[in-house]
Amino acid sequence: MVVVWGNILSLWGNVFAIAVDILVFDAFFPRNDNRKKRWSYILLFCLIFTSLSILIGTKLGYTFKMLQEIALIYVLCVFLYQSRWDRRFFIVVTVYSVLFSYSHWFESFCLYVGNLDYEEYIWNVPLYSVLFFVRGFISLFVALIIKKYHHPLHARTRASTWVPLSAVFPVCTLLVLRQVYTYPEEQRVWQICLLILDLVDIAALILLDYLEENAENREKADCCQRTRPRSGRKYTGSESSICRAKKNDARLPGQLIDFI
């Protein structure tokens, strides 16, 4: 019975994680046009996540589990949203890392407040289940706030000068995540490093988002400047043709008098 309930919680955990991913992606990426297949993709990836977590889990190692989950989230983002690969990679890794850190520090806070060790916390099924759903709903609430106050920029396919910078941060985050998985005896130290790096990633993401918005505004301004002279020339030509027509009309009375 405990194993079955654990699998059910695993399914709900994947649902919470994918829902948070979708809400954050809605805040940063424009959606693809195919809306009919959107929910079928989401349900399919929920089933894939749950099946892999139950069938494979950590049998192939924690590093493989981490890379597998990040790769699946990245592929889901490719199917549902429009973006450049570097921006998509940065946001996928950042969201994954923040959720990972949040889960760890939430559990640490619960253990500290309840004066429990990890074994007591895990095997206290009612307490663990309640706190599990509380943690999931808090993450959903924060994701909804992000979606409400941050609007996605237009997808820019042209690579920017800061692409190497946006690729360095997620790679460093992945390396620290690997250290957390690989050295559980030093987990507290690496979790603190990961938390600091999460804050750095969020700050860098805000900065890069600001640069993306400025680049988009410059492109719009350049387009306006390129179109204004053409419209001006067309207006000048039409204005000159109108003037010529008026001059011809002015000659008509004289021509009639000469004819008479």
C-alpha cells in the first residue's frame, strides 16, 4: 500500500512540476500556433515522466536521471513554444534547478520545525502527504504570479551577442546539480552553492530579458525608420502629380479662348 501511494505521489509530483514549467514558459515564450495538440503533448509528457520515474528511477544513476528530466522538459518546450535554443536552454535549466532547491529547503524547514529526522518524516505518511501537496501548491502559486506580471517577448531567431553568456550560466548550474547528486555526504554544502547559483541565474535571466527587450525595440525602430522615407517619396510623387494636374486645369481656360 505504501508503494502504491508513493507511485501516486510521484504522478502528482510530475503533474505539479510540468504545470509549473508550463506557467513559467507561458510567461517567457510565445506559444506555437497548433493549439489542438497542446494538451495532448502535455498529457503525453506527463505519462512519459511518470513511467520513467517508476520504471527507471535512479537505476542508471542520479546524473542520468537529471539529464533525462531536463532533456524531456526541453523537448516539451520545443513542441509548445517558439524561442532560440540558448534562451530556451537557460530557462529550462533555471526552472529545474530552482524547483530542485525549493524542494530540498522546504523539506529541511519542515524537519527543523517538526524536530524530525528524515526517516521519521518519510514514513509518517499523512504528514508527508499533506506537506507534499502544500509544497506543490505553493510552487503553482508563485508560477501564476510570474505568468501574471511577466509577458513573453517575440521569438527572435537571430543569434545575439550575449548567447555565450546565456549558455555559461546553465552549464555551471548543471555541474553543481551533478555534484549534489554525486556527493550526498556533502549535500548541504553543494545545496548552498546551488541556492546561490539559482539567485545568480535569476538575476542574469532578468538582465538578459532586459537586453532582449531592448534589442526588440531597436529592431522595431529600425523598421520604422526604413519605411518612413519610402512613404515620404510616394507622398512627394503623388503630391507632384496633383500639382501637375492643377497646372493643366489652369491652362484650360486660356486654351479655350485661343480656340475661339
